[in-house]
Amino acid sequence: MAVDFAAIAFRDVSKTFDRGRTLAVRAVSLEVASGEFVAVVGTSGSGKTTLLKTINRLVEPTSGVVEVEGQDVQGIDPFQLRRRIGYVFQGVGLFPHLTVAENIAVTPRLVGWAKTEIDARVGELLDLVQLPRDLARRMPTTLSGGQQQRVGVARALAARPHIVLMDEPFGALDPITRDSLAREYRAVHLELGLTTVMITHDMLEAVLLADRIAVMAKGEIVEVGTPHELLNDPKNEYVRELIDVPRRQASEVERLAGARS
């Protein structure tokens, strides 16, 4: 499905490892519109994280072209590219020797923001991710897992990127915190007009959060569609199986609830 304006575009992108012996991504073409939330779903080893990392050049494709806002990323300095793209991943990766405020301020400092501007931005972001401002002086290890992940989101948004990449961002959290933070991020995505690409193995999470879903298997995108399209008329058998899992679970929950009432 082509879109009017591609904030991100994969054009026949492939990636091999081990001198060509391992094919991680095979001939992927996909466009992500400005302001769109796209989830890439697949099991471990499907190539989804490798594909995501070609956007900010943490992985270089073996062939094909990746474009960000109309530019071939190969023509952009990788450090400059990463400074204009937010990145949130499972495990957060906060710097343990820096305070919460210092963690959030990493990219603005690198790009030369003034201290007053950084301090104001840290406060804004703590409000945005629903953390008390007095946490700014705390060390990451004193925070809960959900609080740390909120700081990770704030850090990704610090330099006002248009694009945010998320790699299993909520996978390590307990179910209640995961649901709450996912819904909060979706609201932030809409409020700021972000373009988001999220990697997840959880089809239900993708259905609830994304505007479109791209399903990967064995390095290929096997189907792309809106949640409505994939729920109601999946074309691919593997996609049908993925969709059936949350449906079957919901049906079983309803049956058990009815049996005990």
C-alpha cells in the first residue's frame, strides 16, 4: 500500500549476515506515512528488529534503499541521523551513572542546546510521560520498571524528533503497567503528530495501538493491513493464525467468566 508522503520507505531492502549465509531480511518494500503508527509483527527470528535498525543505520542493508523523509539514509551521517530519530527499546538502556534529567538531556546536549532550554524540556517531558518532576534528580536504579520505561520514552522525544522507533518497548513490563504505558504512548503519538514504527511479537498489542500492521515471517513481509482488515479478512495463513490467538484467548476468558457467574 503506497501512501501520499513517506516519512520512512523501504525499497527492496535485504540484509544477510555471515557473509551471505544467513538471510535476515528479504526484499522488503514498505512505506510509512508521516504521522502514521505502524507495528511490525513477527516471531523471534522473523527479521523485524533487523529491519527496524536499518532505519537509523544501526544495521546497514546488504541491498535496497531505506529513505527517511525522502532522503536515502546512506547519504546521511549515522550520528546525525540517530539524533533526529527517537529510539525506545526493551530494557530501556538508561545510563545508570546519570540522573533521570541527565538521561533525558543526552541528545539535546549533543546537538548543542542551551542549559535553560534543556531544563525546560526535561520538565515538559516528565509532564508528558506522567512522571513527577521531582524524579528528575533521582538515579534510574531507584525507579520502578514502568517509571524507567517512561524515562526511556522521554529521552527518545527529547530533541523533538518527527520519527520514533520502538523495539518491543513494553515487553518486560507487568501486564497492567504495559497496557497503561502503551495507551499513554499512543496518546503522545497523536498529540505530537509523530511517525512511529513499533516492533512487537504481540498481535493484540499491534491491533490495539497501530494504524497499520506489517506481518513478517522468515525475513519477508507476508501481509500489510489495518487492524480492521487483518481481523476481518486476513489473506495469509500465518497472519490468520496470529489473529486467531487473541480471539481464541478472549473467547476462553468469556467462557470461563460465564461458567463462574
